[in-house]
Amino acid sequence: MQSLGPIAFLNALSDPGQHRLFALSSQAVAPAPSDFQRWYCADRPLGLLSPERAHWLAQQLAPCRFTPGGLVWEVECATREQRSAQLQNALLQARAQGLLPGWRNERFSFWHADCMTPDLNVPALLDVERSGFRFLGMLSHAVHVNGFLPDGRLWCARRALTKATDPGMLDNVTAGGLPSGERVQDCLQRELAEEAGLFSLQGHALQAAGQVRTSRLEREGWHDEILHVFNLTLRNGFAPHNQDGEVAEFICLRPGEVLARTEAGEFTVDAVQTLIQGLRANSAHVV
């Protein structure tokens, strides 16, 4: 079902402007560096590592062996709890050695390398520190919300300068990682309350807009994440108010301003891909 805010946003852009925006979807998945190696839990792919990090990890986990296909962590008979504990201890070592900044003291779950939708009824393979997912090149999940007004304007959050990733950049009205044990819908409601001060959806219109995968090399390691995208058309007169200190300010931009700032590199990559996915859910354009 189409949503009012995204349709108004699209209608405010010229056809060339829409094509320029949709063309940025090509930046969602970047090629991995040619020397990066896969690593596995038995025969299950876990992520991508630089050669240096693969050798470091092999020294932390046992038993491990290198094969032509990459690094294999041979713990197929271990339990979820045992795998999680051993890998968490390796990440604690990385933190102690100054290799892993931005420790969050929050756990993410890993199901498998192509898990589009987490299912809490299916046991995850392991659960470890959130900041370890980029460090180890593992797939994570996040919830991102486009915050539209009925006339197509877009509420955008500027990330606090204290954020471990992308400080000071423009972002979606709400964006947050999916912690272990939390459903996507619960994460959505919690993040809307914490980041935007939206404690009830009454009077607002929420639309599930699908998922998009983003992958790229970051300073911390290989970023690989499934973004669960929602469009939220906020009622006129509502302004978001941050509650958790993770947003420096909110600004409301017209579609043309969003496009200009997007092309100028002011938005995070994930925010741009979230916007494109949200608009695609309301458009016949395929670019």
C-alpha cells in the first residue's frame, strides 16, 4: 500500500531528480577488497576479514585452520553458548589490545550469512558484542525509519559528534541496530521513542517498506547489514525530540534539499539507501 509522505516527496522531484536519487542505489553494495578472506564456523560462512585480521583471529580461536577457501573455525559440535563465549573472549582481547574501539556493551545475533529476516524462533548461531560485527565482517541487522511530513518534507537527524560511527552526519529520523533477543517491531518502537521522542503512533501512518542490504569497507572492518526499512508519515505539527543523546539536532528538509545534500555526501550511506528503498515501495521506478 502506498504512503502519503513518500508519494509527495517523489512528486516534488523532477524526473531527472528522481533518476539521480535512485541511481545512488548502486552504492549500496561495494566490492570487497580482493585480498579479504572468508571465515567460517565449520562449513557456515561467517564474514570477511583482512589477511592481518584473519591471522590475528586464528591465534585467538581454537581450533582453527586455514584452507584455500579461508579461515575455518572448527566448532561444529559446540553449543551456541560455547561459540558465543569463545568469540566474545576473542573480542575482549581485541579491545584490550586497542584493536576494537567503540565498544558498546550490547550484543548482536548472527544466524547465517544471508539471513534477511531474523526469526527468534530459530536459534542464532552465536551472540557477541555489537562492535565486533564490523571488526569480524559479520552480517548484522538494523531498523531505519524515513520520517516524512504529508507534504513530502523529510525529518532528518544529525548524528551526535560522540557517535562511534559517522559522527555529525545526517541520518534517518530513527536508525538503530537490532540487539540480541529483540524483534524488529519492538526495536522499531523502542528506537522511535528513544531517538525521536515518538511514544505512540496514533495520528501517524507507518508503512513497512522492505529491506535493503548494504556492504562496504569501513575503518573498523567490513560492514555488512540488512536494513529493515519503514516509512513514517508524521502528522502536521509533530517535531521529533531526541531522548538518548545520540542526535545532535533534527532538521526538516524539502525533497530538493535532501537530494542536494545527499549528492554532497552529507548523509550516511545507510540513510540514503533507506530513503531509496522507502521511495521504491511507493514508486514504479526501477533504476
